[in-house]
Amino acid sequence: MKFSKSNPTGDPKALIKEADALRCLQNKLSINHLPIKIPQIYSVNERCLQLEHINQMAGSKSLWQLFGRALAQMHLVPEPSFGWHEDNFIGLNPQVNRTTDNWGEFYVHNRLAHQISLIKSPSLQQQFKQSLSKLENQLIALLNENDPFPSLLHGDLWSGNVLFDEHHVWLVDPAIYCGDSEADLAMTELFGGFPAVFYQAYAEAKPLSKHYPLKKTIYNLYHQLNHYNLFGSGYLTGCERGFNTITQTMNL
């Protein structure tokens, strides 16, 4: 049985890039002998991506624990640089990439500033531009503190993109790039979070940084902005709360 996905974007290369990202994840997991599965790609073109069908069911406690450990182990493998060699997508929005050694600059410019540039309301765009400008130097310094190394990230790691069958954990729909591993972990907490055993297993293999509570807000601001740009005003409060929390926590 096959699962067919049509191209929901205006970019004819969108599904081809998604297939490339799935292959990259599969290669990383295979080389490091990690027990996370990626669906087999049967065919891909500009209009359709055909993947292996997954007989989904709820994840067991042991599979969530396995996933936490395996994700941490994937994140512990250093990559050559931050970013990615080509642009791709986060949901239906473009995700603008480059490769760099400066994680803080990449995140502020290629993630937060880019999402702000997509906001259609001139007044709101200007408001958020000013907020980001005030935070920029401190954000870059904070994100570069303790020299985070580039990890391969799924990039859109919410519960809808983590699937289970009876024996395995599967990852789908990546928005792949290389960055601070805690950006992936933060995304897991945005929409209700994963079971506690997942976080316990992850932290045992890769302890969290002292700044993770604030970094979680910073990293999830990107997804709040993206969801605002995709789905509208229901996500505006989350964006404003994110900026306010960062500003207050950093005493700006």
C-alpha cells in the first residue's frame, strides 16, 4: 500500500526537496544505526510524492522512550555547518537557508527576520521588526553562548510528524536544516508536548542547556510567526507573548 501526497505549494521542486530531506534523514539514521524509520520513497515528481504507507497506532511508552534516546543520539552527531545548502519549506511557507558558522546570526536573520518579512500587515510587520531589532545583538550572543554545534534537525517536529506502528517510530514531513538541537526539542513542546518519558530519555542521552527555558520561547517564536503567516490572527497572541517573554527575560 502506498501513501500519495500532492504538491500544495507553488514551487514545482517542493516535493522533490521533501524527498531529498527524507533521504538525508534516512542516511543519517542508518549510518548511526538509530532505530527511527523513514518511509520508503516509491516515486516523486513535481506533482506527487508516493511513500510507504504506515499502519498508524498510538505510541507505546517504550517507543516514546526509544524515540527520545534515538533523537538525542542523532543530535549528538556534529554536522559541518549551520543552515542548509538550499531553500526549502516550513509548512507551505518558504524556509530560507544558507550555510554559516554563526548560529545566532542564522537564526535571527534566516528564521525570525524572514518570517517577519512575510507579514502582510505593514504596521504589524514594522512593530515586529522594531522588536527584533532591539533584541538582535543579545539574541545572537545568547544563541551562540557555550558554542552549540550544528546538529541535523527535522525542523518541524510536532506530534503530527511523528508516527508509530506496532514496533517502530517514523518521521515524516521534515523541514530539514542543521542547527542547535534544542530547536527541534522546543518544537515538540509547542502544541501540547510529548509524553514525559520522551523528554526523560532525551535528557539522559543529551542534557539540556541552562538556557533551554528561554531558548524554547525563542525557537518557538519562529513557528508562531510561521503559523500566523499561514493561518492568521489566531496565532498573533502567541507571537506577541513570545516577544514579550524574551524582552522581559533578557531585561531589555
